[in-house]
Amino acid sequence: MSTQADRVTSRNPGEIRISLADLDQFALLGGRDANLRLLEDFFSGTITVRGDTLLLRGSDDETELMERVVLRLIGMVDHGQALDEVSIGYVCNRCANDESLEDEVEADSEPLFFATDTRRAIRAKTAGQSAYIEAIRNHDVVFSIGPAGTGKTYLAVVLAMDYLKRQLVDRVVLVRPAVEAGEQLGFLPGDLQEKIDPYLRPLYDALSDTIGPSRIQRYMGSGIIEAAPLAYMRGRTLNKAFVILDEAQNTTLGQMKMFLTRLGYQSKAVVTGDITQIDLRGESQSGLVRVRKILEGTEGVSFVELGRQDVVRHPLVRRIVEAFRLAEEAENGKE
């Protein structure tokens, strides 16, 4: 069939039939029809599979919405994307809110990287993530601001590995402020690596998912991948490096300036953070908040905002983010 819309074989009041011919039904419906059950939980109508036909029944509005969702999911399967609770919830919510998805199928069809151990294709899952990736490719300094679960750090690490694989950079430098210890790591037990490991664990997790634990150790041993707290960046010049500053909401403006001026020849920097989770003590102001007013509009610098619609963790994370946003708005309204 030439397009997903061509799969609709009949459309009657309260009933739509969609052909599943030549489609991997297991990929669409999930093991033991797990994906089908997720769809049934989301809609008040019914979804039934009879051979190569998917039957949608409900009110006219409900069947039209179910049709949009099912055709979108079929398109994702056709492009080789695995369906899970996160991706299905994302599509259902976007369609229910009447948000366009038409430009996202092509983004899904382009793998960013193939995980080393599993050969799993890593792709952008939302329009916001696609915009983030394009910003990284087209700018030397990118700031990604958004709530937890939007893939800020993960996608930066994936792109860093892609740049390293294509020899666009010689090394990857992962940086994080150690705010909880006030950047004073000396009192912690162990050597430097053991001291900073707790702060860099999220970056290691993203690396492990991308290139595997064994390769991480080999790359770190040879200096191809380096992980360091922000305090240890002062005085350095980083040439032909992909540098990621994570949790940047916990930097001061001075620290932010120090980090950005480390960039050398053929280097790229990605700065990520969530301005709703600032842990700085006292009267310190977040460098991530203040730097936008200073650098916005500067050539070569891009700011990307990710929102709750870009959350790709457990569907509950999106609801938690929204609940906190509403609570904050209500609190500000009282002031």
C-alpha cells in the first residue's frame, strides 16, 4: 500500500476498517496484544483484530481519533520503529490534543545511531527532539532547556558518539557541576574518578546504552572519553572535542562563562538543564537562566526549549511534570 491512509478499506458511521495486510502485526499489536490493550485503555471505543483487518468502533469522533492514532502507529512500524508504552502514549496524547504529527514520520525513519551491543536504532521520538538534533548539527553551541525525561542528556550523548564515530571530533568530554558537594570533592573517599562518579552517573548510563560498558572503559582509559566535574575545567582549551555540560541549571554565571570559553578549534558544546530544578544555595543565580539574555541571538549559538510533550520516559513522568507546572502557576498566582 502506498500510504497509511490507503489502508482504510471502509468508513461508516461509528465504524472504520483498516487493513493490516503486509504489516508486521506483532510489531504493531505487541506481545500478547499488549499494545492493543494500551490503546483500548486510552479510548472509550473498541478495537478488534480479525485476520488482516483492524475494526474500530465507537462514536464518530472517537473512531476518527482512533483512526489517526492507528495510522500513525502503522507508519512508525513501517519505518522500523519499535512501539512501547511511551511512544503509544505520546501519539495518543498528541492526537487527542489535535497536535500535528505529519512531519514526524520522516524524522522517525532516520536513525541517529545504532547501539553497539544490540544494534538497536536510536531515533528522535518527538518534534522537539528533532529540532534539538538539528540545532546541534547546525550550531557550535546549543543550550537545551526542558523538564526531566525529554532526552536532553541522552540525545547529546548519542550525537557525541556519532560525531566521534565519523571522526568529526577526536574526543568527548562530559562535564557536570558537583553542587551537592559545593565543588569541593576532596573530603569524599577514593581517588578522583571515585569521587566524581556519583555526579556523572547519568552520563555513564547514556553512554552504556549507546556503546556498551566495555567500550566505555576502553575509551576512558585511552582518553577518548573524559568525564570531569566543572571545577576541573578551568584553564583548559578543548580542541576538536564534543563537550556536554549536564545539569547546567546548577552553574553560576561565572562558571558558565568559564565553561563556554574552554572551546577550542573544531569543538562543539551542548549545555543541558532544567530550570525548574535549581539546587544552588543562598542567593546564587543560575547561569543557565542568565546566559540566555546574554547570548540569545549570537551567531553560532542556539537555544532549544523542550516541553512536557517531549517527555519520553514513563507516561507518568509527563503527568508529574504537568502537575508540578500547574502547582507552580497556582502558587505564583497567589503572590
